[in-house]
Amino acid sequence: MQKTVAYIRKNSELRGGNRPGIPLHPTGMVVHRTGDPGATARQIRGWFDQPHGRGRESSAHYVVDGREILLLIPEGEVAWHAGPQANHNMIGVETCEPLTPAAYHQTVQLVADICRRHGWEPTTEFIKPHSYFDPVNRPHDPFSWRLFEAGRQDPEALYDAKQFYADVAEAFRTKEG
Ligand SMILES: [Zn+2]
């Protein structure tokens, strides 16, 4: 797994930008889907690296496609990805759409890597979908937390939740270079 540092501009460099420079001491992470089918990680980076207007700030720490894992904001700084409750506590990981096997694999490896480095168990305690924080506006981002908790499949999910947690746990145990 290879990560590429590709920081977006700080708000001190880009007026109205999406990287406020607020310190973050993360206690977990939020996984997302970009909701922008066809857009590559580089293209999503470009979108985050431009002003969206007040109250419409949007960014994430990582964006992953089949080719790249881009680190857009250091893990020690706040990003705008999942509302006030999560943003000041959680790292944000975005997966590009449509999902490819490579993008899924890279997402799993990255999530396991983040858990390892922060000393987090690779479980629902530390890894939450965006739908957990915003079930109304992001019900399938990247899978439905409600359906997962009810033990049901989400036909509109980007990937299957149960399989995802199992794959992350497996990757967590078997470190890849
Ligand atoms: Zn999201």
C-alpha cells in the first residue's frame, strides 16, 4: 500500500478553503463514498482544493481510487466530512465511485493501516460509516448503518458492510508492505 501526500491548500493560503488548520486528536474514522461517479481521487482532490462557500465546506483526510491513496489533510488537522459531531474527532476516508476491486482493496488496506497506527481495534467502535452520523442525507454512504445493525444487506451500498469489517480485520492481522 502506497500513500501519496497531496495536501490541499490551507485556508491561510486559499480564502474560503476547506483546510482550516484546526488541531485534531482523532478517536476513530468515518468511511465515505464520494457520491461523484467517474471522478478520480485526483479530481476529488481538485474539488476539495477550491472554495465552496461559507457553510458548504467539504474535505476529507484521504481519498482512494484504484490507482492512488491521496493524503489531502494531515491526520492531526480537522477536515469537513461528516458534520460537527464527527469532524472534530474523526479522520475521514473517501472511496471513489464506481467501486473497482483495486479501490476496495486500497480502502481496506488504508483503514487497517490507520487503525494499526492509532492503536484502534478494526471494529465498529472505531470505524463508522457516514450514514451513522447522517442517516437522513447520506443513508447509503458508503453503506447503511441502520441495515447493518439490523443484520440486513443494503442493496444501495458501495460495498457490503459485513464483508468490509471482516476484510479490514483480516488486513489488520496480516500487514501488507
Ligand atoms: Zn460521506
